[in-house]
Amino acid sequence: MCISGPKIEAPKPPPIQAAPQEQDAIVTNSREEELRRRRAAAGRKSTILTGSQGTTGAASTTGKSLLGQ
């Protein structure tokens, strides 16, 4: 069985304020610079570690060592 008591209403929330539309020039420039830097880092050249001739240095031909010694 359900016993119903007095109906209590919840208080109304305050009105929602609109977000500010004006942005500081420094913030905008910083964001654009960060996006440019990320795009450059994600490009093809950031993953190529050697040229078309490969590595030109001497090869490491030492045997395996114990625990990096």
C-alpha cells in the first residue's frame, strides 16, 4: 500500500546565462598556434627519421649484453 503525504514542489533553478561570445585576441592566437603546431607534428615528415639513402653511419654489431651493460 502506498501512503501519500503532502506534495512537495522542488525549487525552480535559476535562469541559464548565455556564454560570452567575445574572446581575447591573445587566447585566439594561442589556440591557432597550438592547432598549427599539432598539424605540423602529425604530418608525414615528423615520422620519417632517415633520408632516401637510409642511415649512413656504422651499424651497431655488438652482441647482446646482460641488462644493458
